[in-house]
Amino acid sequence: MPTTAQIVAEITDGNGYAILPNLIPSYEAAAAREILLKCSEAPLVKGLPARNPATGQRTVGSLLHRGVMFECLVQNPALMEIGEALLGDDMTLSSYAARILEPGAREMGAHIDYPYWAMRGPFAVRPALMLQVIWMMQDFTEGNGATLVVPGSQRRGVPPDAAVFAKEAVVVTGSSGSAIVSHGLLWHDTSRNRSDTPRVSMLINYGLKVIRPMEPGIAVVPDEVMERATPRLRRLLGLDFAESLRRDLARRYKG
Ligand SMILES: O=C(O)CCC(=O)C(=O)O
């Protein structure tokens, strides 16, 4: 198993992504998958359609409203370690959603992730502005819509070119519970789901605290979630922003 430093180096200077095999056991992934499928009919990420009829893909947002399991998953210790090594221990949660590819679903389209797609560029690989997690809630296979990536494309610092993507993309397969952690500039897409079951991924975007979250209401959570929130979850929700700025100022002006 590579060290955290090696994973961060791979994300930044290497292939742009790393696979964390069996980050959670497959029974836990299966339980999360069931919940995500059940709530997939509700309109979720505000401003984004819950279902795209052109692609057969569904988005499930507001995962901090979906039960305690999702509060734990977003604070997974290995993800925290990698995220904090890349983005700092004051990183925040930018979005937390799931992507469901219905049987027959088409590619969503090659892209880079927020905040890069909302920026004009040019883009620099350093400092990384976000860490993307694509968590496999079931086995990802060649036939069921596994994620496509172009290794090393984060270093190009530009949005994907569709023809180049088609030539260079490789499919990332893995077992249920595994996760892909990647640089937000990595060119990626979903592949076609040629199977007869929905393919479910959970998507987490951790970002630099100085970048506005992709989901504006990410910190608006039910009272009971706030009452049981760990210090880490509060930090992820950006509730320690003022304190974190005070620490930054103290560091900058010390001596
Ligand atoms: O679920 C996947 O394989 C990737 C999804 C993705 O890239 C996205 O929703 O932006």
C-alpha cells in the first residue's frame, strides 16, 4: 500500500489519480447503494436536474441529509489523511453527491471538476484546488459504466479535448467499496452502462477553504446532524472559517 505522500505525489505529478482498494467493505457499500437508489427520485443538488434524460444519469445530492452513515463516510480516515495532505487540514467539503447510471446510460461527457470548470484558466496543477473522490458502491467493470480517465491529463492544465480524450482514455475498474481519488484537473468521464443494473458512485469534492463550495447549501444540515457533528465535520462544513483565518494570520505575521 503506498504511503499518503506517494498518493499525493501521484495525484499531483503522476497519473493524476490513485485507487484506494476496498476503502470500505462491500457490505457497507451495498447498504449505502440501496439508500442512494431509494432517494434518487427526489430533486437534490439545488440547481441541477435530478435526472438527465439525454444520458440516463441521475444525481443524488444533499447526502448529509441521508443518515448517519453518510456523515461517517465523508470523514473516512484515509480520505481525510490524503485530503489534508493535499489541501491542508482546514479543507472544506464542496459537494457530496452520488451518480447513478441507469441501465443503458450514456457517457456524461469528458470534463474536469469544480472549481476548474467554473474558472477561465489557465490552470495550474499546484496548488491543487480540490480533491475528487469517486467511490464505487458496487464493482466497477468494463461493461457497467466504470469511470474513464486520461492518466496524467491534470498536468496539461486545460479542459479536455473530446477527440484526444476518446483516443487516450482508460477505464478504471475496481471492487465494490474501492475509491478513486483524483486531482480536479484530471480529464474523466463515465462510460456506458451496458449492464442491466444501475451503477452507483458516491462523489465527494473536498476543496481549499478559500473556495466557495459547489453546493451553496452544503452546510445547511438537519439539526440532529449539527448536534452530533464531530469537530472534523464542523471544519468540513466551513464552520471554523473565522478561526482558521485567525490561525493563518498568526502564522503569517509571527515574528
Ligand atoms: O461516477 C463517475 O464515474 C464519475 C462521475 C463524475 O465525474 C461526475 O459526476 O462529475
